[in-house]
Amino acid sequence: MSKKLQLLILKVSKRYSDNLKDNLTHFIPWFLPSEYYLKSLDEGDKYRAVTYNNFACIFRRTKKLRSALSYLEKALEIARAEN
């Protein structure tokens, strides 16, 4: 994975966590590119796990709990494979 892509994923993640109490619709445009870039990551990449976790947080806060759980399970699977 390119360094540029890693930095983009971390930037989006940081922006989200810094503004966690803001209106979530503000973050949707930031996460849409993340979904596109996921295609270029390896299945077990830790940046994929970070992005899945961010998606889960958004779905949880918008009361889409099944979607949130699905993304958390994907992130957990990657984390378990790393250890």
C-alpha cells in the first residue's frame, strides 16, 4: 500500500475521532473515498480494520446497529489474525 493512501486513511480517522460529537453527516463525504480505497488494501491490512471500525462507529451513532456489528466483526477478524 502506498504511503499516501496510509496517510489519507489516518487523516480521515483522526478527523472523525477529533470531531466525534459533531453531526455525522459531515463525515459521510470523508468516508466515501475510504470505501473506494479499501479495494486496494490487502484483506488483513490494519488500515482496513481502522476504516471498518470508523464505519461501525458511524452506523452505531445513526442507529444502524446491524451494519455497525457487521463492520466491527470484520475489524475484529483482522485484529485476531494480526495476533
